Amino acid sequence: MRPQAATVFELPDSLSATGPPESRGIARDDVRLLVATASGVTHVQFRDLGDFLEPPDVLVVNNSATVPAAIQGVRPDGRHVAVHLSSPLADATYLVELRCDDGSCRIRDGRSGERIAVEGGSVRLASAYPDASTQAGSRIWRAVLDLPTDLPSYLQRHGRPITYGYVGDTWPLRDYQTVFAREPGSAEMPSAARPFSDRLVARLVATGIDIVPITLHTGVSSLEADETPLSERFEVSDAAARRINHARGAGGRVIAVGTTATRAIESAARDDGSVRAAQGWTDLVIGPGRGVRMVDGIVTGWHEPQASHLLLLEAVAGRRIVGRAYEAALAERYLWHEFGDSALLLP
């Protein structure tokens, strides 16, 4: 049984952002930003982020680009289904999740050997994941993809962004990219960085804030309360490690932009409080059992009740600050999910 976060709340449906802020008539960096510290809570807009940073602080951002990882399929009984591709495995199979057509519900009656027809090919469910013996009710599957072209080309032609039931319309892939997106591979947008704009990045750099890219390719985010995060591919380059260590050595704070950047940095962290170049797969779970060694603060979106990400936020900022932030966000009607508002948590 996974530990539960101390931050407990109910999320009204009315606080779900149903589309990008641009569809609401505001710019990316005009979404609201709640800044929570030990001394209290401040409400500003995201474009004001630089007011709470100073050199030699460093922002660590995820440069993974979102791929159109949802494809339409038809099950053997004729039912339509959305197949969400999460991440590749070493044996050339792929982790997938089966969802309703619009992403609003999980499908749990898949069976080993089932072949789902997709445009020009098929997706065959091989075994339940992570425990192949628990087929009944399984949500994630190890699958074999039989496609007419290589996967990136296929997804560019037939895929669409992964969406869930709270999204009110269909939005193009470009709306699911951050300004830092360079390396395609994320099943879902590393959304903590979405409010950054080119003008905000230029302003931060001009004031001496270093912005360091790392890579972590996200899997599907639809995990349940008792599920541990899926393994994900990451890379912290030698140049990134040097810049992060330089900032820390000069007395700066290491501010991770999102849980994905946090997981990548901490996967490359040494016991002595430095970070090394590293790449591969990480299954690191950050929470009460393993806190943080490098990250001093986090820029984050708002996570659902009982999400495992809440444990990570509490490990970074402490339960008191996280609890205070969520209480204030609910009271002030901040918007949730990938197109919503943001927080800066500074313990």
C-alpha cells in the first residue's frame, strides 16, 4: 500500500481548465501563479515569476516534446477505444492504456492476446503491467505494435494528443507543447512549463537566472492513488550537471519546473548534494521514503486529490506549505490540470 499524502481535498469539476489559456483570451504567462513560502501565500500572475528568483538561482526545465500518443482503435467485439501509448520497453513492446473514445473513463476488461485494430495495423495486448498475473481489471498493458510504418511517422499521421474527459474540445498538438520542447518522446505534456513564454524566458535570462534543460519523457499521467509512478526515460547531460552544480556551489537555489524535472534531477543526484551526468530509465519514487537531495523549490501545476505527485510536492516543500497552497488555491478558485494555473513552492 502506497503512503498517502497529507494534503487532502475535494476538487470541484468547475475548477478544471477545459482548454488552453489562449482560448480564454489570455496569454500563456498570464495564468495565475500562487507563491507559497514559510511566511505565507502570494497571488500574482505567472509572468511575475522572476520577482521571486534572484541570481544565482537556476531553473531546471524539461525539454521533452509531446507526441500525439493517442490512437483510435476497434476491439474484436466492435467497440471503439482510445489506445494511449505510454512508453517503450526494452523488449520492443510498449506500455499502453485503454480508455473510452474521449478519454473520460478507463477500460478494465482487456485480456491477454486481444488484438485491437488500428488504422493499417493492430495493437495486441501481451500481458498486464506491472504484474502479468493480475489480468482481471488491469489498466496498463504491455502490448505489441504491428504498424505499417515506424512509430513516429505513424503517430504524426494517425495520432492525436492524449486527452481526458475534462477537456472541452479538440486542441492541436502545438497547444500541448512548452516553449522548451526539443526532444520528442512524452506521452503527455510536461505541463508545469507550459506558462513560460519567449518573453518571460528572455526576461529571466536578462536578470541572470540560468535556465537549464534536462530531458524526461513522460508516460501517461492517469495513475491511481495506490499506483507507483511508471518508469520513465531521462537524461541529465554533463553540461546541465555542471551548471546545476555551479549554481548550488554559488549559493543559488535549484528550482525544478515540474515533477518531471524533479524526478530527473533527483535520479542523477549524488549523496553529497551534487548532480552527475546520467541517462537511462528511472523508477525513482520521491516521497516520505526518499526525499530530495538537490531540489530547493518547485514550479508546478495543480494535481488531483490522492495523486502520487502530491507526495513529491510534500517532499520538496513540506506538508505545511503544500497544504496551505492547496487550501488557498481552492479558496481563490485556481484552475487545475495541464491548461490551468500554477504554483511556486519555496520551503
